[in-house]
Amino acid sequence: MLSACECLDFIRQAEAEIKKHGLVITDKYSRVKSNPACTVLKEHKTLMLNYLKALNLDFSSIDKHAISLNNLN
């Protein structure tokens, strides 16, 4: 559970970076590239989901539309 919560912290930080700098950034050679925070966000969402699945929690009584990785705001 601790690892899942740590992932959530990284998710929140990545979302803040994306909000601040956007989905794309310009590197030192003036090339446009994907914001590295996008990769961090994707990886930690996947990790968090895997950690939660490993806990074998019963989510059957929870409204699946109310909770999703896309609504972690």
C-alpha cells in the first residue's frame, strides 16, 4: 500500500509539471519533445495499478465510474 501511495505522490508531481510546462517542451537545441513528466505520469499510473491489484482488494462494490486512474485529480 505504501508503494501505491508513493506512486500517487509521483503522479501528482508529474501532473503539476505538465500543467506548468505543457505536454511538450523545447530542449536546449530548440527541438520540441515530449515533456519527461508525461513518461513519469504514465509509468507511475501503471505501477500504482499493479500495486493495487497485488493487494487483491475487492472493488466490486465501488462505482467504477467514480474511481479511475484518469480521475486522480
